[in-house]
Amino acid sequence: MSKFWSPFVKDLVPYVPGEQPKLSKLVKLNTNENPYGPSPKAVAAMQAEVNDNLRLYPDPNSDRLKQAVADYYGVQTSQVFVGNGSDEVLAHAFHGLFQHGAPLLFPDISYSFYPVYCGLYGIEYQQVALDEQFQIRVEDYARPNAGIIFPNPNAPTGCLLPLDAVERLLQGSPDSVVLVDEAYIDFGGQTAIALVDKYPNLLVTQTLSKSRSLAGLRVGIAVGHPDLIEALERIKNSFNSYPLDRIAIAGAAAAFEDRDYFEKTCQQVIDSREAVVAGLQGLGFEVLPSAANFVFARHPGKDAAELAGGLREQGVIVRHFKQQRIAQFLRITIGTPEQNQALLDALRGL
């Protein structure tokens, strides 16, 4: 603590990202990165952008990327917002859409950045318990609120809320923003972007870090009613007018344009996920139904922390959470077939 801090800084509890170990030859299955590289067309687009034009500022509106997103989802560019990773997009949404004097609602087991944002922006919140199967109960959100936010599929559970249930949730809170955080939607769900023209209170966020293999580029998007997008733009232009550089805009736009590569690699991850689930179940694990690029699993006879430690000793890193309800679960990212086999072999030895 320093005497130079603003008073509120000492009470902040920052988000702790997944470990990024510096050791080589690790089977790294702890941060939900895509095992396959980005689209070659995206790489080529980024390489082409490394030229003398880097002396010039990028387009502050990122029009090329917004158009690529709009074309992909069949919406208008006025319905698209882009930012420096979906975390920045979410931060702007918290700042601009959820400060209304009532509690923000989100699941008790969910993305751990949500309470951090609430602390940063002084937002009251209530965590709504998942059911015994770790599923969202739509009826539990039919209460006064200043907004609702949840990942779909949820993180870290991987469980999916079907689109008809998302719509029922929207219908239950017509006077507040419902934000569906779709970081993992491309691995087995149906995007709620299909509903944005019907519900002016719906905002959908996505990231290019997972299904489009660009975690190192930091690009996130939001799609919703133009009025919601305008609020995000006002926040962005009061914070950082140039959140995306020339390389990011070029690479992200090309990634949306290369549908064939995107669909092929998503299917490879889905196929591998099903193989991992079968392998884990064969070792006695209970695995929650996942629509993400990871699985959430526990073993009835083995302590999760001890399993995580034993795997680390064999060069395999997974994510273990200490939160009470999920302390016996491991979150395991889906890797290449070779990485997945190394995981199963290590677990078999344990």
C-alpha cells in the first residue's frame, strides 16, 4: 500500500489470470487456448500490415473489422462494437450499462472477472446459485435488477443455456440489459446474436481468443441494438480512441472472412473434446456436459488439488479452482490429440 494510491485502490481485488508458465515442453491445458493456430489468411493479412503505415494511427472506428463482423452475422455495422479483447468490451459494458442503483445478477459459479468489475465501478451485485447440476435456472433471475450477465457456455463449467432459455430470460427482464458473454459459443452452441433485432436490451460479447485462435492479438466484439453500441462507443472514446492497432484490425477481419478454416478447426476441437470426455469417463471421472473447448471434471475417489499437482509433476498443467462448490473439479482445456493423450496417460498413472 502506498500513500499515493487513490482511496479505493486498496479495496480492489484484482482478477487472477490463468498461469502462463515459462517452462518449455509442457502440456499446457489450463487457459483454454486453441491448440490450432490462427487462419493462414489472418496471418498473411497481419504480415502485410507490417509496413511504413505503422507510423500512422489506425482507424479509430475499426470499420473494416466491423464490416467483417456485420457480414458474418447478418447485422448492421451500427450494431457492432470492437475493443482490445472481450475483457475491455465487458469493462465498458459494466461502466456504461450496469450502474443503475439495483444489483447486477450473475451466476455464483461464473467468470471471476465479473465481481472484479463490480468492485472497480462500484456496482452492487448478487450471485445467483446454479442448480445441483450446475445449470442456470432462468426463473431465478426474475427479480429486480440493474442488469444480468452470464457466460454461455458458462465458465468454468462449460454448460450451455439453450437459445430458447436465453430468450425466456430476456423476456423476464425487459427493462434492463442482458449481456450474454459468448467466449466459447462456437464450440457447440447457438449464438444469441440471432435475437438482437428482437430484443433491444440484449448485448452479446465474443472474443477472437478462442475459436479464432487469436488470444495473442487481443480482439473482442459486442453485437446489440445501436443504442447499446453507442453507449459503448461513448465510453471507449472517453477512455482510448484507438483500442485496436492496424495489425489487429487486419488480422481479425481476415479471421472472420476465412470461414472454411474457422469451421474446420472448431470441428477438430469438438471431436477431440468428445474423445477426452470418453477417456475421462473411462477413468471414473464425472464430466459435466460441455459446449466449450474445455471440460469440467471430478473424480469420486481422488482429490482435485492432488490430481492437479500430480499432473504438474508429469508436465501437464490444468486449472484447479478453490471455490467451495467446485473445489473438487478440474478444468481441462482441449488440446491436440497428442496433448489429450498425454493428459489421459498421466491421469491413468495417478
